[in-house]
Amino acid sequence: MAAIGAGAFVWDGQRIEEEELRRSAQELQQLENPEAFPEQERGWEPVMEREHFRLWRRPIPGSALFQYRVFGSYTDVTPRQFFNVQLDTEYRKQWDSLVLKLDVVERDPATGSEVIHWVTQFPYPMYSRDYVYVRRYSVDSDRNLMVLVSRAVEHPGIPEDPEHVRVRSYESHMVIRPHRGFDENGFDYLLTYSDNPQTVFPRYCVSWMVSSGMPEFLEKLHSAALKAKKMELELRDYLSPAKGPEPCGAPQHLEYA
């Protein structure tokens, strides 16, 4: 297994490029102005609405699975706190009781992309699932946006383990828009997500697990951000290069035409 930050990225070609970050930022525009985008970018079916968020889904062509979209808002934590809590793998091991393993395997110094190995519990009687995915983030202070993109990849240093089921289809795009600034309470977020947990359960069971599990995770994430704020926990600050890793090779201003 490659050491973190050492040498060339062993899986060159599977980095998350800047264009992928731009497309993720556009998803917020699609939600606010759907008529300005092609028909294939629409077709979202409402699934759930609660006080702090709305959930939609749409079929993934050629499969029995759905893609999900959550739009929500919080007013009691800052965008920086919410963003840092998502990215801090060590802190997640404390607040997410389902995590069995969560490690940064490798970082790409050219783009800031990181390979993550994540093992998580699934409801009994299912086996735990393990994910190998790459993630990359961007912070655009001019457009007041934060973007985090993750998707499944193959990595030669992380072979399959017979104790877990390897999830090979997984993608997550999070866009955060502060109501004011990165350090002031209040923001909107848009999460677009798809996952094939590779179960033998009927489609409606899988749909229920994903559509109910995602809001539950977001509420735990929000609670963890509140706890970090209240206890003044020292988390890695991913918005400040002096305190965190390199700023991901992404420009501070991206065009989202």
C-alpha cells in the first residue's frame, strides 16, 4: 500500500478533475432553475419532506437503482464547521457508530484528491460493506460555494476482504452555499448521491434503506458539527492551507457556466 503523500499516485487516471467539481456546483443551479437545463437533467420524484430538508429520487438508466438528491438548510452552525466535520476522518470515527474503519490511504499532491477506505456496518443480517473511494474538495470564496465530490475507485493497495462486501458503485456530490460567510451561522446544502449496496433484497427494500439512511446520516453530521462547536473541538481546518493539507490544486475561483 502506498504511503500517504509519497511518490506518484499509483492509480493515475482516477483522480477527480476540476471539471467534475464544476459539474457538481451546477447541480445547485439545476435545482433552482430546472427549466434552464436539458430534460435528462430533470425527472426528480419527491420522496420526503421534513423541517430541514427535502428528498427526491430518479431512476438510474440501465439499472434497478435510484439516484437521490437532498436539499436542506441549517442556521445554527457555520459552513466551515459543517464542511470540516465531513472531511475529518478521525472525528467521524467518534461520532459515527457505524464506522468500523475509515482511513486516508493515499493523497495526490497534484490535485489534493484523497483515496479513502471506509468499512461500515449494515443492518442485521447483512454483512458490513467496504468502500474504496476518491474524494476532492474545492472552496470558491468569490461565488461563496464549497464543493465535495466522492466516487468509488479501484486501488491496488486495498484488496477485497471476505469479511465485507465491496461496494463498487458509489458517488456523492455535496455543494454548500453559505447564507452569508463561511464563518457565520447559516447555509444551504445540496447532496446528490447514488450507491449500490449489492444486496439480494428487493428493489423497494434497497430504496427504503438508502432514502431513510441518508437523512439519518445528515442529522448525525449536523449533530456532530454542533457538538464540535459547543465543545470547541480542534478539527483540521480544510479551508485554511496553513492548518490543513494542500488546497487541492483547485483555483479559488471556478467558472460554473
